[in-house]
Amino acid sequence: MKHQQVVVDYTVMIKSCLTCLMLAFSGYVLIRLVCTIFALPKWIQKQQELEDMKMRNEAMTLKTKKFVQFLSSEKGYQADHDEENKSKQIDDDANGNDESGSNEEEKKDK
């Protein structure tokens, strides 16, 4: 057997190493793209549902605030109206006007 000498070629080693790394990176990118193709539509749909829920929540909050304001204004109006009726009734009682007696007389006439 002859004595053989081994020659290390660093350029070929670096070239093959970079080729393997590029191949591994390309495989990683391919896997990520395939996952994205299937996962992205679901993610977008969830985001749209969250935005819709936020919009509905904001609209419901606004409607609730308006309803509370409406109720408070109705209560205030009702309280003012009741106070006016009480003051009229007190004035009528002070003047001697008895509406209940006049109502009974009207019913008898009918």
C-alpha cells in the first residue's frame, strides 16, 4: 500500500457548510410559510371577532349611558311634575276648592 497524503481544502468545506445552512434555513422558511397559510386566516378571524366585540361593547355602553340619562331626566321631570301637582292641590285646598266633590257631582249628572 502506498503512502497517501490527505489534502484539506478549506474552500470546499466552507462552501458545503454554507450550502447545508442555506438548505436548512430554506426548509425552516418553507415550514413557517406552510404554518402561516393555515394559521393566518384563523388568527385574522379571531382579531376581527375581537374588534366586533369591542365595537358592540362600546355601542352597548353608549346606549346604556343614554338610557340612564333618559331615565334620570324622566325621573327629574316626574319629580317636577309631582311637585307642581302637590303645590296646585295645596293651593286648591287653601282656597277651599274641593275637586273630589265636584267630580262626584259630575258622575251623578251622567
